[in-house]
Amino acid sequence: MSLFRHPIFLRLRTLLPGAPRRPRNPVLRSLLGVLGVTLLIGLVAVGLVVGLAMLLGGLVLRLLMRRDRNVRVRRQPLEGSYRVVGKPQLAR
């Protein structure tokens, strides 16, 4: 027994006034199927184009920002005082 032919599902469909129903005409049914697949392919293509544009834009921005920045090299070591903490003293 199909899930969509179950009595609970059929009662639920009658309660919802705007529930979508498949058309009975086979030509219209196939046209709507083709339209759905076309829409899905289009959305995936747009998502891929937007994703690639974002990746390329980030790469170009990173390359441009790297050229403008002067890197300073520190000649002297960084001085500081350090303390070794034993394992029993670590807070959990």
C-alpha cells in the first residue's frame, strides 16, 4: 500500500485547501515533470556559478591585499616570562 493512498494521508489532503495535486492529464503531468527537472537543473547551475564567483573573488582579493602589505621582520627575539603549569593545577 502506497503512503499517499493511506487513509490518514487522504483525510489530511481534504483538510488542507491549497494542497498540490498531480494533474490527471498525462501530457500535462509530463510537462510539469520536465518543468520541475529544468527548474532544479537551473537552480543548481546558478548555485555553482555564484559559488565559483565567490571563490574567485576571494582569491583575487587575497592576491591584491597581499601585494599592498609590507611584511616587517623582527630582528630580535620576543622576550617574556613563562611559567610551567603542572597537570594538577589546571582548572577544569
